[in-house]
Amino acid sequence: MSADPLHRAGTPQRTPTNPPPSGSGASAIEVRRSTRRRRTVSAYREGDRTVVLIPARMSKAEEQRWVSVMLDKLAAQESKRVLGDAELTERAERLSAQYFDGRARPASVRWVTNQNTRWGSCTPAEGSIRLSHRLQGMPEYVVDYVLLHELAHLLVPGHGPRFWRLLEAYPRTERARGYLEGVVAADRLPHVPGARSE
């Protein structure tokens, strides 16, 4: 056993807070290694940080793999929670503050059930944002992307270069767009004979 006090049995070793891989819901990840922990890996949210607990013996490659697995697991658990309109409004305000310096100020943000061909819509003159109910249950980073997309329309009405530059600030833009494109593509696939219809 090492003489280093950080490597004593039961004392967790903490790696510096790292930026998250794309797709995670938190803004930072802290990996804590423990010599007491033999096999299990766990993770939880602590403010805007994700803490991942792993055995001290894991290699860096194993650590990276497990961090990715645990982030996906947390995102799946969180996506099962359905946000109400009030929570959606709070989320939009937080995203505006974080990515647009609070300049995008929606008057209303709500779920709607009459949008089946688009994920969200915005009426800049009224400051209203509507998200399709089809987003409910999708990962938080996808909902955040659609919210940011609509918030950006409060600042720039069209889809020109200025609009897309605003969205570059969100690190999970490409992953969220890929997810939504996959959902659209899956909807277009022919139904497998004998498969249960939902």
C-alpha cells in the first residue's frame, strides 16, 4: 500500500472536475476513486456537477467507459420525469441565463399536443414558446436543445448564420440534433409485420 495519505483504504481519491462528454446533463464531472469499493460503480448529481464513484484499481480507459455508462443511466432516469409548464419555464430561464446572458426572455413556455411535425415553435412578437408533447420522456439534453433553439428565435427570428452562432454555445447541439433526426428516421421505417403497434 502506498504511503500517500490519499491512497489509504477508504479514503476516496478525487480527480479534478472535468468538462462533461457530449450528451451529459451536468456541466462538470468529478470522479471519486475508493480502495474500499471493489466492483460497484455509482453516480449522482450534486448541484450542476455529476459525481461518479469507482474502484481505485480501475484504469483510465475503464474510468472513461464507466463515466459514459453512468451518465447515460442518469439521463435515462431523469428523462422519465415529465416537467410541467412551470418547470419548463424555469428551465428556459436558466438556459437563457447560462447561454444567452439572460437576453432571451420568454413570456410563456408550455407543452402542446397539436405539434406533430415540429419539435417546438416560437412567436417572437408574443414571446411565447411551445414544445411538442412528443419531447416528453426524451433525454434532458434534447429538451434543452429544443428550448435553446426556440429561445434563440426570441433574439434572431430566422435560421441564418447569426442564429446558428448562438446555438454553438450549447455543447450538445450536434448530439441532440442527431437524436432527433434518429427519431424522425425511425418513424419513417416500415412497421415490422407481426410487431405490436403502440
